[in-house]
Amino acid sequence: MLNEPQLTEYQDKGHLTINDFYGPATVAQVIDEINIWADETRAVLSAEDQRWYFEKNVPQGISVFRKLDNPIYNRKVLRQLLVTPELLSIAKQLIGKPLSVFFSQVFMKPAKYGGPKPVHQDNYYFGPEDEERVLTVWLAIDNATVENGCLYFGDGSHHTGVHQHVAPSDEPFNLMVPKEIAAEFPMTPAPVDAGGISLHHGSTFHQSSENKSEVPRRALAMHFIPQDMPLINPALKYDQNAIVRF
């Protein structure tokens, strides 16, 4: 569980970084499993799905993954490695129980070609019945630095509720807080070492920059909600069959 200073920081800022949550051996196993999964997925990915899962702005002839969806559901190894009793105790402390991971993602953010993610709120994407009971746990698989695209947060932005988002016409899935609203909260970088985690409230403004460095910035996000809480107005479609209950 979080101690009192950690809990206060999370409640005040809407996010909290905890380094050394998982050990190097666990991180190495996570990397191996993701590499296997990526190879399996590449072999069967349709041309249409490539538009969703591959990075967009890369040189001709190069294809690199942008993300993979639902690792906690799709990969038993990752579920067993990452959803530990310690992690569940933190999630229960912050949003109650019984818990589910209703969606999870692997973000590849590859070296040189990893694209940016604009300022957004997870709760706008998810549309939960209770905005206070959504927790994202973001695991750094590589060292996440300012240079390779670590997360940035708008401290205290979760106290302002969920704001309407907009999206480019050619990227309707790339929802973002309008710039004039995002400008009210200066974004603070939150670097985290490999094996560390970043916790954030579902309404906290956050974003990441592009990765022009020579190293990847892989991460795995787990989105926790109570099992008995429905999503009433999600901005995108989420597979209800991929919910994992704990």
C-alpha cells in the first residue's frame, strides 16, 4: 500500500511515480514476452490493422509497432508477472474493490520514430460512471526520460473534471484536450527508471513527446476500474470480453 506522503501526493497532484517496483529479472521477462507477441502479431496483422498498430511517420520500407492492445488479457505470462498482490493492494487503496483491468496497452515508442501523444484524459476515452474510480498504472519497461518520451503531467488537473476533447480529422482516435484548456496546466516531466511505475488518476492531464533518441521507450499501461462500475459514455469501443477480474 501507499504510505501517507505518497497517498497525499497522488491525491494532490493526480499522479505518483514509484521507482524499483518490479525487479530487473521481471522486466527482462516482460521484454521477452512482448517481443514474442509482437512477432506473432506482425505475422497475422491485416493491412487495415497496420494503420492502427504501426507508427505512421516512418521512412518508406520501415514498419515499427506503435502499440499492442490488451496484454493483460492476451498474455498470461504478463498477467502473472505484473498483477501482483502488492499492485492490487495499491489499486484497492485508491479506487476500492473488487477490481478489474478492463483495458491494457503496450506502448512501443520506438527509437527515432516514436510519435508524440497529445495532452488527454483517460476518463474522456473511457467514459466511466464514477470518474474518481479509474486508475492507470504505467510500467516503464525501458528507462523513460525526457529525451526518449517520458510522460508529462498537469499537476492538479484531475480536480477540474473531464473536459471535451478534439481530434485531427485524419486521426479520429487521437483525442486531446483543446490547447487553450491544456495551457492552464503546465506539464511537468515524470521520468521513471525501468521497472518503476507511474500511477495516475483517470482525469489527470498527461502527454508524451516524440522519441528521437537512439533507444526505445517501451511501457505497459493497466487501466483499473471496480468490477461493478460500467463505462457509460466511452469515446472509443472497448472489448468487454477482454476485461480481466481480480
